[in-house]
Amino acid sequence: MSFADDYLAQLEAFAARSPAPRVHALHLPPLQPDADNKGEFCALELEDGSVGLSYVLLDDTLARLHAGGDSLGIAGADALQLARRYAGADSFGKALGFAAANALTRCLYDRAGFRPGDSADSIGQMQPRAGEHIGMIGLFRSLLGRILDSGARLTVVELKAELAGSAEGYRVTLDAEELATCDKVVSTSTLLLNDTLDRMLGCCRHAKWFAMVGPSAGCLPDSLFARGVTLLGGSWITDRKGFLDALRRGESRSAFSGKFALTRDDYPGFNSLLGRACGASAPRN
């Protein structure tokens, strides 16, 4: 099965054991992201205050969300039914479904009393070293300095042809097979939305560390760990109102959230979380 199928099966099991809240609202960034791309993500808020994020700059997703407005029928919707759209083929429905699925994951975490540990750094705790070949899936300009300063060789795989070529200290390629010689890889969580997850993991078959990071990496990690991901790093919202206000304005949300990191060793597993969550409820932030 695909990651989407595995993920949704877990959420179905959660909803069967513990009634899921309905959708409260969909929060959108400005239609035109600023130069730092602070408007890359939407936030779907459930009635219990749980929030899930999803990347919205694939195809015309953000424009369609803005154009749809109230006609989308998001407020009051069944969150699990909306989450099922994540398994669809169109990027618009997948983005909405992924946001709903991630909101349900936060709901499960809160009901289970689980809080992922803080991330030790911004590059997926890979600890690059001189002589290593580091792969990067998606050009994270903010992470380049830390990797290049280590003395490691860096290869970046991108889908955007205009970014391909050599740069100062690293090279950008469109050929994902070049990841086959990488010792460690850090990847954008956009792989979970553009149907390239399994292909990219296959290309990284020799990597001893594969970190997937990004604000929308708020999903259950069980199926990712089973596929070879070693670390999942996302955003943990600590001030819901402040976070959503900043997101709608297209401003930095760092004051209202922190970065978390999950590995196999510090994740209790879905079945354990489900057992802890049954019968509990979480207050709004």
C-alpha cells in the first residue's frame, strides 16, 4: 500500500476508537508568498483546537483555496472524511486531506499525552562530516551553510530545471539517481504530497540516515520508519491563536511553535498511542 493508504488506515482506527472532532476552520496564507516563502502552508483547525499543516504551493492549490472560500464547505466538515482526500490524485484535494490528517494526528497525540522531543538542529540531526556525501531533496537554502561548513560534499536534487547547475560549494541536479552514493540525506516533506516518496527513498537505498523535515511533517511516522526514514521533523504549535494569526498575515510563526524530531527510538508507536488516547480528551491551547 502507499504511505497515504497506511496513514489513513491508522486514522480510521483512531476514529473508530475515539470520536474525532469536526473541522472548525481552514486558515490560508496570503495568495502571494513573500520573498522568504512564509506563505507556503495552510492550517486546518479542528473543533478541539488541533491544527494540521499542509504545503499549498503545488500547482494552483493556493489559488483554488482562496477562490473557493466558504463554498468549499470546510467548516463543520467531518475531519476523517476530508482526510480521505489525501489518497486522491489531484494536488488540491491531497493538500486539504493531508492538512486534515495531520490535524487528526495532533488530536491523537494530545489525547495520548504525547509530545515529541525538540529537534536538536535544523538539518535533521544528521551531523555531516568532512568526506561524507550529503544529499538534499529540495533546495533548503537556510540549511546550506551548516552542511557546507562541515566539509561534506553536497548534492541537491530539485524538480525545478531553472535551479540546476553548480553553485558555490554544491551542485543542483534533476537526476534523483545521484542520491545513490549519498551517505546521509535530508529531504523536504513535500515528498508526501507530490507522489515521489517511494521513488526518492529507493534512490537513497545506500544512505544510513534519511531525515524528512518541514512544517507539514506532522503525520504519523510509523509507515515512514518502515520505508527507511530515520527522522521526521516538523512544527509543534505551542500558541495556536498566535500561530494562525501569523500564518494568515504571511509572517514568521517561529514565536508560536517549535521544531520537533521523531526517531524510532523515541516514538512509542501508533498502537501504544491509540491505547493511551482512548477515553481521554485534550483542551484547546
